[in-house]
Amino acid sequence: MIVHLNSFGGSMRVGLALGRRIRELGFSTQVGVKGVSSAGDDAGICESACVMLFAGGRFRLIQPDSVVGVHQFAAAGQATSEQAMADAQIFSAATVNFLRDMGVSTQLFSLMAATPASAMQALSVPDQIKLGLVNAGTEAPVWGIESEQGGLVLHGVQSTISSTVEIQLACTAQQEVAVAVMVEAGGKGDVRSVDLLVDGRTSAVALRQPVQMLGRTAKTDLLPRTAQLEGMQRARSIGVSLGYDGQRQSKYAIDVPAQAGALVAGFVELCHGTQMTRAVQR
């Protein structure tokens, strides 16, 4: 579900609470007015406390020409100077913690604090992307090494607004690198073909077993060749291209940042070397 936002703001306390609730429910957010026809959505405005609702979205989108702005939060009109200062300290800490929990740069709070309540600091789309306020419907990938059945598995997962891609690298008893890729591919028909996808380029790859459909998830077990493994170690994205009935193709990939690339390269070396004391059977 996408929550469309078009607001000049309001209570900061309510904004923080609603932002957390939006994230708890797994909703996405978009600055813009939902269109009533096939023409699409219209531009909107999201300023002040509204930005906290925007940050609460799991996936955060913005309609072109929409306006996003921040400033200091204002104390209640009847507040004494001591109460206003106390409130400012509380809300400052709450806002910083909120942004950190939402995966948005706390630099956004610095921009808020530097802008008087009587003014408004507009944020360009590049600024919003840099701050992590807009993620264009894609979460950052999460990579890590886990222990499974007494062996090591390199695991990565990345979600977008339309699907989730999960990849696992494991070492076989023959010290080969087996790759399992799980994608949400339900409702598209039977999978007829699978290709390895590295940096957007496809190549034929050996299947260790037929594609399995687990509910709406397609699970592919691959055994890449040496040259393909070398490409994966330098890749910025890894995934699969699935072919369906009627020659339709869908591509699914996970981003490989530099740190994750080092993990991939190290895991391949570990699997092919002598340090692997116990293999995970695949």
C-alpha cells in the first residue's frame, strides 16, 4: 500500500508517531496527489512534520515537481522559555533516533535545525536521495556470512517495491560454489529457462536441479562456471533472468556494494582453498 502525502505539516509529535506507525504497517509513502484517471499522479507538497510521515515509508517515492521542505519545529504558543527548551531537547533526540531507525541520514535533522521555524528549506530530489529520504522503491542490500549445518553460507537479500531477491553462496563437498537465488515470481506462469545475470548481462548456467516454486517464490539452484565466478567477484549486481511461457523474460538482481564484493571474492577463495573444514551440502 502506498500512502500519498500532500500536506504543509502540523504537530511534530503526531508526525513522529504516524511515521513509526507507517513503518510498522510496512506501507510505502509518496509525495504527490493520487490521480483519479489513467493520467497518473499529480505533484504534491510535504513540509515540516509531514516529512516524518514520508520518512516512515518502507519504500519512499516522490512525484516529479513535488516539493519537500524542512525547518525547526516550533514550541507551543503558551510554552515558557524553560518548557520550550526542554521540549526542544526531547524532540531533537526523538527526531534523530527516528531518522536513524528509518534508515534516513541524521544530516536531515541538521538541515532542520539550521532553518528557522519562520522559513522553509526546500530539498531537491538529489538532496533527498543523498539523505536517504527517497529510496526510489529499493531498499539497501543486506549481506553477511552465516553458519548453516556446520558450514558457512554467504547470504544477501534486497527488497524493492515489487519483489524481494535473496541469494546464497555455499560450498559443496567437491569445493564448488553453489548459488541459490530466491525471487518473488508468483503469478507469471511456469519458469521455462534460467540464466545467470551479472551486471545486467545474461549467460547460460548449469542448474543443479529444476526450478522450485515455493508458494510465490521461485528457487533456482545454480552451479556457475569458473569464468562466471570470476565475473561475480567483480560484479556490482548479481541475479537471474527467468524465462516464462510465451518467451517473456523477467530479471531479478541484488546490488553488490564494494564491501559485499569483497565478501563474495573471499568466499570463493575460501571454498576453492584448503581452509574450508566442513562444507554445506546443497
